[in-house]
Amino acid sequence: MPTALVQSLWYNNTMSFPLSSSIQACRQLTKQANSNFVPAFALLPKEKRQAMEILYAYNRFTDDIADNSNTTDCRLQKLNQWKNTLNAVLNNADQIPDCDGVVYLPALKMIIEKYNIPCEPFFQLIDGMKTDIEAKPFATFDDCLTYCDQVAGSVGIASLAIWGTAQPLASESVCDAAKACGTAFQWTNIIRDLREDYQNGRIYLPQSDLQHFGITHAHFDAMLDGLQRAPNEQFAKLISYQLDRCKTYYDRSLPLFEFINRDSRRAFGLMWNYYYALYGKMVRDPLLVTQSVRVRLPAWQKIHLWLRWRFLA
């Protein structure tokens, strides 16, 4: 019996909805998310595009649990429920715990089996979301790296499994480049969202860096009060230092272009180019991140990047 039919029957019997419904739910959530990653999926072959939509839906839903407005205990409880349900589905348990989002998991299990995606990254992402919720300061940059691996490197590993790599996915060179790329992307987000995260009670930059540059909560408060746009040498140095650090991870991620299978390079290239352009905008004016308007790329630049990678030989 064909694999797809076996999967459909298994999920019909145990979870009361067909695999096709799970795939459709993932596609709908992905379209609704309006993410800058989604346009890159259109540059992939059909089956890989569908797989990336499913992967994105899982990541989006997990992230939404951490970001909702419930209490800390409630969000942690929901994440634990989600983790237990994921574990049950991946291990073919007789009883699947019911929870919000369970509709996305049959499709997720399908692509894990089809593309031989390691299961660990999906649990790592949940652990990273717990770190978000608990909002404990990172003492050092090494602590930040662990977080980046959980929330971004894990997604990179799963994506590479779908795209295919010239070398084994578990090889040191592929893993190092994937983690470096995840750190580059996540650190770009962290620098860009400095103001917004502080408003939400979170500082992702390591405490050791803040102490080194003499940055206190008073500086962040001044930023929120609109005073930070005036030239501030301490803040500018802190942000420039983080951007310099970020550049090293972009450089270390470059081998991925050669590792990734040809039919998927354009999608990765667009994602990488988008984030690098965002990074470049902050390099040109580090204090942009202290303004109330979020740093973004203009629509014309996004279209230009998409067209470039769409028609690139």
C-alpha cells in the first residue's frame, strides 16, 4: 500500500481527521502569518514547498504559544501539553493527548518520515520557547548561543533535511554552518527588536556586554522615552559591537550555499539575502533600533530580492 495512503488511514483512525486536513491547516496558518520567509517557499519544487509550509506552521504555532497574553504559568503549561502531544504523535502512541494545534502534527510527522528529519530540533524549539517565557537574563554570549541554537539553529537543521545537502546532515561542516546561519538570523532579530523586547520585559543581550559598555536599565528607559535618538556613544558602541559579532556568523554560514541541493538554493539564498540586507541597514545606522518604528526593508527592496533569486541562473 502506498505510504501516503497508510499515513492517511493511520491518522483517520487515531486522530479523527485525514492527513489532507492537516496539510491544509498548515498551509492556511503559513499564509496567514505574513512572514518574510514565506515568499522564499515559492522558489522551491512543489513537494518541498509543501514540506516547508508544514514546518513553518509547526514553528509558528509553537512560537504563538510563547507569545500569547496568558500568564507565565499558563503558557508554560500549554507548552508542556504541546510537547507531550508531539511526543505521543512521533512515537505512534495509542492515545494522542488532545490540545490546541494537534491538527498540525499529522502533516509534521509525514514530512519527518519522508525527509528523515531528526526529531530533536522540534523539541529544542519548545525548550527555546520556555526560555522566552521565563525571561531570565543571559549572563554571557555563550548562554545566548544556546538559545539561538534552540529557536533558530533547530529550524535550520530541519529545513536542511527538506532541502537536501551534498554532505550528510549530521556532518560537522553542515551542522556548524547551519548553526551559524541560525545565530546570524536570530541575532539580527534580537538587535532589531531591542526596543520592542524591552517594552515586553526582556533583554536578550548578554549581561556581560551591558556591563562592559556601561549600559543600565536607565539607558533602556531613556530609549523608550524617546531620548535615545540623540547621539549616545555607549548605546551606539554596544549595538555596533553586536552587529560586528553578527557578521562573523553570516560569514560562517556561507558554505551552506554549496551544501544545499541545487533545487533549493534559491529559497535559502533569498532568506539569507533578506536578513543580510536587514543587517546592513542597521550597520549603516546602529541607532535605528532605538526608534519607535521597527527597522524593516521597503517593499521595493523585498520585490527586488525576490526577482533576483527567482531568475538567478
